Amino acid sequence: MNVHLRMLGCRLNQAEIERMARQLTAQGHTIVEDPALADQIIVNTCAVTHDAVRGSRKLVRQLHRSSTEAELTVTGCYAQLEPEALRALPGVTRVVGNEDKDQLVSTLTGQPVDAYDQEPIQRETNGVGAGRTRAFVKVQDGCDNACTFCVTTVARGAGRSRPLADVLREVDLLVAMGYQEIVLTGVHLGSYGHDLGDVNGLMHLVQAILAETDAPRLRLSSLEPWDLAPEFFSLWQDARLCRHLHLPLQSGCDATLRRMARRTTQAQFGALVRQARQISDDMCITSDIIVGFPGETNEEFETSLAFVEAMDFAGLHVFRYSKRPGTAAARMRGHVDEATSRERSARMMAHADAQAQRYAERFTGQALDVLWEQVAGATDRGFVNIGYTDNYIRVRCIHPRALTNHIVPAQLDAYDVEQRQMHGTPILD
């Protein structure tokens, strides 16, 4: 059976779709890039914003037009929140909510996946040149926070963690397949293990992966700032743990944070950032910011902007507030008009771009290890290789060889403002 897989949204959605691909391949099915060749199509949708919902619906329609004969299965957060709206779309064969997503492959194929044969995967991916570089591993799902803007708790349910032994087996498999970097993902990653009775579960999971597997690199995805205890930073004594922390702030104004029900303040967040930078001056600290949250006055926005500038992030995702049904924020007063939200977003993004450039340019002239992830094209001088340092600087180089899935040091030569990446020169023996 030929299967085409697509996703929108977060890294957790990516981790889920990648795991489906591995399960299907292990059962002997073929993953195809062209939906026109597919017998089955699976779409993992997103619903975090109105734009995400529109994008999910648009993708479903496009895939149906591309392959009218294929069965189309839709899952993910939009499928959980509005299943009837998806069933009404042309071509949709089945809608699978998040609570049944882990069994989707076995339901679709009628074959078990929990004890699947690994040999077909290993046979087809001998060597490290098969384009496999960074694997997203879902270790946790659901969220017990109550942020007033977020629909994820409704869509994903209560927090729940995978057993540590299951995660270790998956990491071992991925390393054997040739992946060079493992990225741990979850809706509320920092709560890993809490439902299993371990308040320091994520720390113990990271320690176990570093001690018991040969993963060349381990990266953490988004972590809520209140989940990191001081002893957590001792993990970076192992150089395989990437120097990258994504700490969602959402607002740099305490009054707005209170309305968001975020469990942090300017003072607490600032102290956490300083602590992280004490571990390494080169630590890449990135964040998320929402502008135009209900009740956000001009003064609150200016306060948030000033705090973002003071934090000097290495990267920033800026979102305009999106009203989501079923959330507390949707019922709040003082919703900000679209024009004001767009203007605030533009100003915040300008600061974010400047900060990202300042951070990357600090490393000009230095040699950093780069995991080369893809070939983006070719010139008369060689292949255009794209990769990332462990502290998440995007690097581009032209080299006679395709360097995909190799960790090779490169000297960082200059920052490309338009492409938002460093140009580098690989250092090869």
C-alpha cells in the first residue's frame, strides 16, 4: 500500500507523523511523496489559531484534488475539536481524534505496531546518506496548564507520559537508522513523568538517554519556564545536549501574563534566563510572544516590547492573538482590533530579527559543529548544503560534496540578512 503523510503545526505533530511513517514502513507499506500515487493519505492537522484551521482545511481540499481515488484520513487537533466540519469536506474518509491517534496506523492497516519488525527499516536505510538527520520523538502528550488563550488543553486532554523504557527503545532504533539528532517533544514537555509520580521526570529521561544511548545530539523542544529547577542545568555538562532552550514567554508584561494565567513574571523569567546563560554564554535562548491579547493596552505592549529587548533572545516567534472558542480569553473584554495587532506584530518582529542577527554574528570567525540537514540546490561550485549548529544557528555552505547527515565543523564567515542564516566554510580533513 502506498501512503502519503502530511502535517501542519507544531513539532509534536511532526513527531507523530514521522512515527506513523516508521510504523507503516516496518509493516511493509511505502511512503510516497506524490499524493497522486497514494492509496491512503493521512493528514495531521492543527487548530491553535484561525490561520491553522484555514490551513488545515485548505490542505485537505488540495490533497483530495490531487488524489481523488485515495482514502483520506484526517487526525490532529482540528479533527478533535471540529470532527463534523472535517467530515463535511469532500473526500474525507475518516476523522480520527487525538485520543485514538496512537492506534491510527493499526486501525488503518489491520496490523499491530507495538511490536513491529524493525528489519525492513534497517535494511532500507543502510548508511547515513538517506536524508535522515533529525528525528522528533514524542515523549508526552496533553497539558494540565490552564493558559487562558490556549485551545490545546481542550484538543489534547490531560498530561500523560510515555514510559521511559519505550522512549529509550525508540531512540536506539532511530540512532541505528542513522539519525544524528534526537529532539524530544511534547505538548507540555516539562511535565514529563509527573503523571507517573516523578516530579523530575524530564531530567531523569534526559540523563537516561545520554547515559544509555549513542545519540550524537539531543535537543529539547519547548519548555515552560516554570518547569526548570536549578539542578536541571547540570544536564549541559554533557556536550551532546544541544545548547538551545526554547522558553515560551508569551508576554513581557506582568499584567498581561496574569490575564493569560501564565505561571511566571518578568522577574522570574529574567532570573531563569540569567541562570541559563551562566551555564554557557553561547546558550541559544528563544521564545514565543503573543501580541494583541485581550486587554493589551499600548502601555502593556510597550512594556512587553522593552522586556523582549532586554532579554536579547536568539530567536523569537511572534503571534497575533487568535480568538479560540472554548478558551477563557475568548470571553474577555477589550479585544484588540486587527490593525493594531498587525502593527504591534510588525514592531515585535523587527526587534526579533535584529536580536537573531546579533546572536548569530557573535560567532563570525568561529568554527562550530554543524549537522548538515539537506541539499537546497547546486551551483557550478558545488552543492548548496544547509544545516544547524547545536545552538541552532542556520548555516549555508557550498561544497563539492553533499554533506547531508554528517556533523562537520564549519567556520562561520558572514550573516545573510535576507536569508537569516550564516554562510560557512566546512572544515574537512
